[in-house]
Amino acid sequence: MANLNINIGKLHLKNPVLTASGTFGYGLEYADFMDLSKIGGIFVKGTTLNPREGNDYPRMAETPSGMLNAVGLQNKGVDYFINYIYPDIKDIETNMMVNASGSTIEDYVACAEKINTLEKIPAIELNISCPNVKQGGMAFGTNCNSAAEVVKAVRKVYHKTLIVKLSPNVTDITEIAKAVEAEGADAVSLINTLLGMAIDVEKRKPVLSTITGGLSGPSVKPIALQMVYRTAKSVQIPVIGLGGISNWKDAVEFILAGATAIQIGTYNFIDPTVSVKVVDGINEYLDRHGFTSVQEIIGNFV
Ligand SMILES: Cc1cc2nc3c(=O)[nH]c(=O)nc-3n(C[C@H](O)[C@H](O)[C@H](O)COP(=O)(O)O)c2cc1C
């Protein structure tokens, strides 16, 4: 068995396989299907300072090899999370991490400050890349200055591992990555969903209530992979790769492209046990190729 341990900032992962925010609930929803302690960590559902109802229905649609969503960060707010969800998830034997979003910098800061007090949450992932909310969200992540500003403000109040989730809906994602690295991000994760849309031709109406939404799933993988590859070459901090991963081979591709860890999102809806299969698959791959540690293959392709 190869060594699958990975460190990201102060965060220690038993293996590089994580589940992506918004696709794995709070973890417990999947406990009947798999042993949660087998994966490196879980990013819980997007959390905001105040409760959010999300967008009107319909807010999901299937696409060839993927899906469009416009959930719009529906959640009950950070205080509800702290009082009613955290007590139930804090003893899950893997890294439980919060994905936080906001409409203003003050929102992000207030949310991060509260999460910082939670002993069993070792990292926060700042979502500056949600395409499905009217205010804030992706707006912060599509401009170097605003991305830097939000990270700078959160860094002052958040003392554990700070991961910043980047939007692919930009001209050059490496510029945004460099901007957040300069303000103290411990890692970047990419990609969030790609802006997309669908029209029902019989009704001559958009399929999603919001008209546009976020595309995810296997169809986005080649785009995500090149963004991870270019970003890993541009920054010194670890890059967490995601977008369309559906099996161990996809995961190994991202790691070879330079990702220190990976996340699995949409594919959890198709196979709720995919993340454990990916851990096993990476292990077998490393053994088969004579590597003793996953670290040996990060960015290691010719
Ligand atoms: C239904 C749904 C909800 C999502 N909610 C969030 C969220 O709350 N916060 C976030 O940062 N990303 C969210 N995402 C984006 C995913 O975490 C991930 O970045 C994206 O789907 C690409 O990975 P995938 O192709 O493996 O799904 C969501 C995606 C889906 C499909």
C-alpha cells in the first residue's frame, strides 16, 4: 500500500480524495452507502451568514454527460449550522470542512469568524465562484482585486487552513489564483461550475428559472484539467482539482496535472460510493507503477 497522506496548509489528509460542496450534503446523508472515514475529507453544503432560500424551481437540468444547476446556495445560515448540524457531524472521522459564501466582504468575514471557533472544522473553503446568486458569489471571483480583497479580509479573522474556490468563468484563472495566493490563501480549489443554459424549445422557455446556471459533471473535465494544470504551474500553494471526476483514472489525471488533492462532485449523485472507489483505484495505480507515495506523482508527467 502506497502512502496517500497529503498536507495542505495545516490540514492533514489521510488521502487526497475529497467530496465537493453542494454534492455531498453534510456527509451524514451518505453514511449508509459508504464508510466516511475512508476519504480524506468532506466539504459540506455552501454556508452563508444568513439563511438563503435558494432560487425558484426548476433549478436543475440534465445535459449530455453533465448537469446544470441553479440551486443558489440554499441553506439555513451559519448559526443554524453551528447549533444544529455541527454537533452531529463533528465526530465523523474525516476532515469536515465548511464551504462559505457571501454577498459582501462583511458577510464572508462574519461567517469565517464563526467557523473559526469550531474546533473540529480544520479548514474553510471560500466560494468566490458561485454563478447562481444575484449578488456577490461569482462577482468576487472574476476580478483579481475583489478576489484579493475578500481573501485579505477573511485571512485576518480565519486562522486555520484557508482554501479559495475559483471560478472558471474568467479570462485567465491563473491571475485570480496568484491574486489570492498573495493575500495568504493556503490553497486554491478549482473549478466551480461553468456558466451554461438550456432552452425548452416546445415551451420556448428557459429550462432553469434563472435562465443560466452552472454546468458540472464529466463534460467539464477537460476544461477543468487544463485550468488545474496551468494554475499549478503559476502558484506555489497547493491546487485542489475538481470538475467532472468520475473514477480513479480521472483523479490520477488531475494529480499528474499538478493537483495535490481532488474533489468529486456531480458523480456522487450517480454513484454515492465513487469516492471510496477512487481512493482504492489511486492506491492500486501507485502500487502497479511502483510509487510508494502519492506525492511522487503530483505534477509528474512528461
Ligand atoms: C447541485 C450542486 C450544488 C453545488 N453547490 C455548491 C456550493 O454550495 N458551493 C460551492 O462552492 N460549489 C457548489 N457546487 C459546485 C461543485 O462543488 C463543483 O465545484 C462543481 O460541480 C464541479 O465539480 P463536478 O463536475 O465534479 O461536479 C455545486 C454543484 C452542484 C452540481
